Amino acid sequence: MMTQLMRENYANPGSVTHSAGREIADRVAASVFSLAANLGANMEELVLTSGATESNNLALSGFCLHPRQHRRKIVSVVTEHKATLDPLLRLQGLGFAVDFLPVGNQHSLGPGLIDLQRLESALDANTALVTIMLANNEIGVIQPIAKIAAICHKHGAMLHTDATQAVGHMRVDVNELDVDMLSFSAHKFYGPKGVGGLYVRSQPRRIRLVPQIVGGGQQENRRSGTLNSIGIIAMDWALRYCLEDMTNSVQGLAANVGRFGNERIRLLRDALFERLVSGLEFVRLNGPSLDNPSERLFGNLNCSFYPLEGQSLMLACPELAVSSGSACTSANPSPSHVLLSIGHSEDQARSCLRFGVGRFNTPTEIDQAADWIVDAAEKLRRLI
């Protein structure tokens, strides 16, 4: 589909003075309308970006630095992605007070979850913005964003959520969540890399942003630059496919191979964990229980293999696409800040691996992955 679009619809969607430009502009508009509808939004409330990192920067800096915004405090969580933490640190350097709240540790009733009472106590009349991710990229924990939104709005603060891990993998409706801004990336739901979006509420709470990219005035001057027309259309296709497949009923692990089916993905994820636990007595789960789908993403599995090192396990299984933390910080030798935040020591955090089970995985691949990990772990254990 993308190849055909690049060959036949290569015109600039901003060049509406000729038929080729109008044709691709119409296709982009239809895709934006569809994307917005599938998020419960109006198309005018979507800003198309290069992905969630840009969307987070636009949401945080764009809102906080707007001249009509006079509050000087931001509240967030220690387990946020670096694409949120780093912009917050920059705002902190510009004079904003930033409060990073802790989360429940691994041995609590809600590993990775924010304490709502503690959140409310952190808010005051000077709080401009709260930013809390909907679903964590490392341990899969799902935060109660609708409840968080109610607390924020009670105190006159706006709420941004990084929903990168959630869009396309669970129901995400901006009005049900009552968020004011929401970031997402296409490649997290099988779309192309380098395209994403930011939902910006228009009513009843109108959010105004200072553009972070200027020079052209596109998208109502909220984000300048020629639209990635092919990427936007492909992103819409990918999200529609995921939403269509999400609720597919399945009959066992082998059903609907190559289809999304959240229940099928959950079964595959649980089967992988059961194989690892039965093969290695020292495997431990990180994050919420696998039994509660309201608190954890279906495809997320994060395990500790202490006293082994996760990096050593990864090197021993080069065929597997797994990570020891966030994929975006895989070159960083530091232990995962998320795992440290739920109570792990540095050595324990370094012993962990994150597995992402998706729509194209098969039971055979799950079994093979478990065999590789168990075999590699047993060999490494004999060396220590």
C-alpha cells in the first residue's frame, strides 16, 4: 500500500493549486478524520508529528511555555519514558517546579501504580500540568487515567498522557479518559516509523500550545513542516486493522494466527511465562499480576533472572528480539529506572528482560523462545 502511494501520490498535500496536490490532501484529510474518530476526537484536535517523542515535547513545552499559562508547577511520575522525563528536566531548568511521584513497589498490591491520594496532595493552585503515561513501556502497568483526570481538573490542572504503548492495544477514547493531551506513535501498532500524533483538546477546556517547530504555519501553526502524507495514511490503516482485530474471539492459541486478538496475545504471553517459570526456578515477574488485564497490557512480560545478567542472556540468544529495558535506551548501560523505581537493586534490575508478544507471534515461536532462554540461562548459571 505504501509503495503504491509513493509511486502514484507523491505530491505535496500542501500544494492544493493542482489536482495531484488536492488528491493527496483529500486522502490525508480522510485519514486524519478516521484517526481522530478512532480516538474519540475531532480531526481539528489532532496534530500530526514525527512520533511520540516530538508529541511529548510539543505537549509539555508547548503548553507550559504558552504566554497565557502562568502556573509554574508540573507533576509527573518517576517511571515515565525518557521522552517525557528529559523535556521535564529542561522545563525544570527554565524555572518550573517539577514533582516526580513514586509508584508502588513490586511487593505492594499495585506494582508500578501511582497512589491517587498522594497525587492529589501534590496538586495546588500553582500546578499547570500533570503528565502520566497511560501504559508503561517496560512493565506494562496501566494507570487509572480517568480517575487521575478527575483529580487534576478538580484542581484546575491539565492532564497529558503518553499513550504510545496503549493506542492500538487497548481501548483508548480521549473523552472517556477525559485527558487534555495524548501522545502516540504509529510504529507501536504496526504502522510506519517516523509518524505519530498529539491529541489537543479544543473544548470544554481549550489547550493552547507554543509551536516547537516553526516555518510554514502548517496545521494551524501548531507544527510547521510538510505533512508525511504516506505515513499518515498508513498510520490510519494500521490503527483500523488493530482495532478491528482487537476483540476477535479465539479458540485456543492456534486460532487466528497473524491476527491481533488481545485474548490470543494474552494466552501466548502467559504460556511464555509458564514455560520460563517451569524451566527456571529463579524467574520472577516484574510489574502487575498477569491475571488482571485492567492493570497490565496483554502483550507485556518483564521477568527477572537474578543472579544472571539480562544482557548476557540477550547475547546468548541473538535470534530473539528482546530488551533489558526501554528499547529507546538500549545503548545506555545504566539499569532501568523503571525497575529501580519498583524496588529492585541495580543488580536485580540488570537481571531483567522484557518480552513483547504481538499479533504475528505463533505458539511455535513462543516455545522456541522459552527453550532458547532456558537453555542459555542454565549454561550461564553453571558459569557463576
